[in-house]
Amino acid sequence: MEPAWVKVQGLKFQLLQKIYNLPNGGTKLTPYYALTKTECLYIAKKFNKPDS
């Protein structure tokens, strides 16, 4: 879906990383996408199947 979004908006979804502190003193990087309401609606629309 991302190539279609780039075609429509001219940019990609923003991939970020969050750092979690682990109980053993280490850290863990967890990737996530920071999506706007418009981006969420675009993705949801792509998952809807047309009525047959």
C-alpha cells in the first residue's frame, strides 16, 4: 500500500522507534508507524472489500 500512498501524497509513512527499558537493565528498540487520522483512514479504506 505504501507505493500507492507515495503516489497520492508524495511521501512515505513515518517509521519511528521507541526505546523500552528492560527489567534486566538493557533496552529494546521497537519500531512503529506514527500515522495521522488521514493515513489511518486511507489504510482502513484499502482493507475494505467491495460488495459482490
